[in-house]
Amino acid sequence: MSALESAQFQLAEAVKQLGLDDGFHQVLRTPRREMTVAVPLRRDDGHIEVLRGYRVQHNLTRGPAKGGVRFHPATDLDEVRALAMWMTWKCALIGVPYGGAKGGIAVDPRSLSRNELERMTRRYVSELIPVLGPEKDIPAPDVGTDEQTMAWMMDTYSIHSGYTVTGVVTGKPVSVGGSEGRGGATSRGVMYSAFCALRDAGIDPRDVTVAVQGFGKVGGLTAQYLHDAGCRVVAVSDVQGGVYNPGGLNTAGLLRHLRSGAQTVVGYPGTDTISNEELIELDVDVLVPAALEGVIHEENASRVRARFVVEGANGPTTPDGDVILQENGILVVPDILANSGGVAVSYFEWVQDLQAYFWTEDEVNARLKTMMEQAYADVTSLASERKVSMRTAAQMIGVGRVAEAHRTRGLYP
Ligand code: NAD
């Protein structure tokens, strides 16, 4: 099942549980705006390539559109539609006043030089300028993009506006209007979600083993924070494969290894090499998929041995996989809850930019914790009241709030 089919399936389930009619279902299912743009790129050797870029604004009813930008070779319009839809429910679930969006370019950023990346990013933004803005649509980092990408995006938008518009993107460096705590926010939120799940099961985090798929912006710091909190992180991976040490990995050493220029975690001293497939099936307490969509599916879900799956990535479990995990008594903390710390602190960053008044890292982290624990409590309480999975409960809250906003605003004309 594709990411879009998964997202649509999950929406249909929430719509059914909420008793919404067909017309409402169509409104919630259909993206408001979709843009496909050509991104002509002059490579360093002088030749020109034309890449394909996308931006989908799935819903704008609760506020401006908000969502990441992905640079990945497999990115296409359907994937962006799915990710934009999940953003809509996520923003509503944690109570930030945004609709959902997502964007991307079908490209492998590792195949480009830094200058090529900068030219590509700036051209992509310039094609989208009419639909971006602090009151319209606010991009952020996702797979293959980072703080530097956001700085180029903000700069390009600002140059076209004639003045500095820090609030047009989030996840920027602190030196140009970024927020303290944004870099680690998604990972911190994944940790809070894992702790809530462990607390409810009466388990001490210091007694658990963890495997993290995807040692990027989200997975890398999730592994580090869980390690710092006393968990034993036994496996992590990236696109090239994974490393395993049953006695526990040196997460800080692995992060330093990558920051100093290593291309992969594979081969890190004192570790065994495992595949991404093997990592998913490891005998650990907590599994954190933090790479791409669809990695837990019909074929491998029955071999997942973790007690808790805490979804750092968007859409890592297909609906078929979900059913099997549930039958096997595995608790899944769903993506739109578990990884919502990123957009929560993106919201804080936007608020700080609009007010030109900045908060301390402690303030950011404290507000994030309060917000995530509240959302977690809302989801578990609805799940037990309605006897549905945490995913369905989370979707019901998100979808229900967006439906309510539509109902209240009315249909124009
Ligand atoms: P990233 O580019 O920083 O890291 C992605 C990691 O996944 C890298 O380690 C990469 O090597 C690995 N990877 C890529 N393809 C893989 C494959 N086929 N198999 C295994 N590993 C693979 O991206 P990120 O920002 O950390 O995003 C990871 C996930 O988290 C995505 O699903 C993203 O949508 C989601 N997410 C990100 C944020 C954020 O703030 N960055 C917020 C919410 C959700």
C-alpha cells in the first residue's frame, strides 16, 4: 500500500468512527491546492538539468499551511499529498493553528555539491513565492533538508519581498530567527511519547532496550536522548544499513562520527553490521522507525518483537501492518502524535518570529513537554473510551477538530 493509500485508509476509518457524511469525507480527503513546478538547475560543470518540485496544501481551515520540504529521489506528488494530509491531522491533534502542507523535490541531495543544493533550493522557493508566506504556508525541514536549506529559503523569500521575513520558514538556524530547542524538538517529542507509553505500562525507561531505524535529524537525537535517559540503545541504521551491539551503542560517538564527515553508521568500531530489515525485527522493548514510510507492513509485521513501536517517521506502518501489530499486542504510538514535537516547536518559532521576542531553551522544552503530554493523554483517553487503537483515536481527534472548523466556518459560497 502506498503512503497516500495508507493516509486515505486511516482517514476513512476516522470518518467512520466520527460518523461524518460522504460530502465531508470528500472535503477532508481532497487537497486544497497542489503545485508541481519545474526546477531548472545549472550543475557545476555548466550543463542544465530540470528537476521536479512539489508543494501540496492539504487544508487551510484552521490557519496557514505548515509542513516540511523533502529532497529525496522517490518523492512524487502522491507521497507529498499523503504527508500533507498527515500534517493537517497532526497540527489539529496537538492544537497548533495550522493546516497541513508538504513539499519536495525528486532529487538525491547527496549527488549535488553545496553550491548546486543552494541554487536548487533558491529556484524551488522562487517558483513557489506566490503561495508561501507567514500567513499562507510555512515550510520546515524534512528528509534530506536541514537548517541551512531553511536559511536559503528564508533568504530567497526575503530578497523577493524586499525585507527580512523570518516567519516564512521554521527550523532555521538560531542566528537568523530560529528557535532554541527546534533542532532536537521532534526527537524530544518522540522521547516524551515513549516515556508516556512506558509509564502507563509501569516500565522504568532504564530497563528498556531500543532500536532506531534512520539515524538522521530525528532518529539520531532520539537515540541520544533515550541513551541519556538511561535506555540501552542497541541498534541504529541509515540508508546504507545498521549497526548493532547488544551491550549498548555509543550514540554520542556515532553522532560525532557522522558530523566529522562519515557517510554512514555502518562499520562503526565495536559494532556488528545488520540490515534495516533485521533491525525492524530485533528483540528489543522499543522500536523507533525514524526513516521513511511503509517499513512495517503485511510481510514483516508478524516478526516485530518490540513491545512498543514509537513512530518517529511519518507513515512507517501500513494499515495491514497495523492490524498485525495490534493482534500481537504491540502498542503503536502513532506518527501524528509521536513526532508532533517538531511542528509544536516550529509553531513556537513562528510565534517568536512574529513577535520578534525570543524564548530560552528551557521555556521551549517545558512548553513542548506540556503540549505533548496533553496530546498523549487525550489520545489514550479516547482510545480506551471508544475501544480503538491509539492511531485511530489520534486521527479521530485531528480529523474531528478540522471537521468542526469546516462546519463552523461554513462552505463558501
Ligand atoms: P533525515 O534526512 O535527517 O534522516 C533520514 C534518515 O533515514 C537518514 O539516516 C537516512 O540515511 C535514513 N534513510 C533514508 N532512506 C532510508 C531507507 N530506505 N532505509 C533506512 N534508512 C533510510 O530526515 P529526518 O528529518 O530525520 O526525517 C525522518 C522521518 O521523520 C521522516 O519520515 C520525516 O517525515 C519524519 N519527521 C521529521 C521531522 C523533522 O523535524 N525533521 C518532524 C516530524 C517527522
